[in-house]
Amino acid sequence: MKETLPSALFALLTRDLTIGRRIGGAASLGIVFFLCLVAITPFAIGPDLALLSRIGPAILWIAALLATLLGLDRLFQAEAEDGSLDLLLSSSAPLELIVLVKCLAHWLLTGLPLVVASPLFGLMLGLDTHALAGVFVSLLVGTPALTLIGAIGAALTVSLRRGGLLLAILILPLSIPVLIFGVAAASRAAGFAMPFLILCGLALMGLALAPFAAAAALRHSIE
């Protein structure tokens, strides 16, 4: 019996989650990296708790951005190396949906653990309850946008053996708007509603455009 599209996409999601847990350690590696960046900040700027609490949302967002880059270079590269990328391109499922499912798997393994851990790390920086809630909600909306933007860079560098540095160079400038409005919403420097709504708009824009851009880059990479 021919496999239906939803079951095929669910099988792909399950496969990516299983592989990511077994060989990548993405969740634990991302959290450890996140923790290291947060922990070394007081050594760099001093133990001033008032200063740390003021710049804490920016520190957490920068740490989340850098931690999200971990493993992005492997988003499509494993399939390109073992030849399964050709099977994905020739399958009946739209490539854009395949890209979206792989982005969801990466976010569940890397982005979601960072969101869950962010209040704990925020306490280390002396953030109050409102700031902790702002960081949590803004990261919950913003980290999927970072993953979707990263998928474009991963697709562009899929044919390169060591494209991690080039991926970072491509993705970091595109991630600046998400970072700006994410920090603004978390710190409430210009209020919460307007920066948060713009952040939601950026996430929806990434959801609408990134799968098509990444799919086009993947098709071009095998031509």
C-alpha cells in the first residue's frame, strides 16, 4: 500500500529525531554551549548584578543564536553524503515540506531545549520575573525563525565538506533582525507588544519563504 504524505513526513521527522539523539547529542551540546556562554559573561564584564540583569536578555539571545548554529551544517549534509538526498528530491512529497519537517526536527532537538533552559540561565544573570517571561516567550517565537533562516545557509553549503564557517558567515547577518526584535521584546526597552509582534512577523515570514529558498538551493546543488 502506498504510504500517504502525512505518514511519510511523520516517518521522516521520527527518523531525524532518532538520528539526532543517537549521534548528534544536539540538545545536550546546545545547552552546555549555552551555559558556557552565560557563565563566562560575568568574568568578562564584572560581577555587577545590576549591569548583568540589564544586559541579561541580550546575553541570552546571543547565546541562543550561537547555540542554534550547532548542527545546522549537518541539516542536509548527511543525506547528501549517503545519497539519500536524491531520493528525497525524487520522492512524491514536496521538497519544501521535507525541508520544513527537517527544520522542525532540528528545532525540537536544539531550539526547544534552549527555550526551556533559558529561565534557569536567566536567574544566573539576576533577571526578574518579567524579564524571564519575556526571554522565554521571545525565544519560543524567535528560535524557529533562526532555524528556518539557518536552513537556507545549510542548503547553500550542502555540497561543501566543511561549510560550517561559511554557514555562519551567511546566516549571522540574516539573523540580525530576529536578534534585534527578540532582545527588544525580552528587555521591554521599547515595550513588549510591538517588538514581539514584529518578531512574530519575522517568524511567519521565515516559515513562508525559507522552505522554498532552501528547496531551490538543494535542487541547484545536485544539478
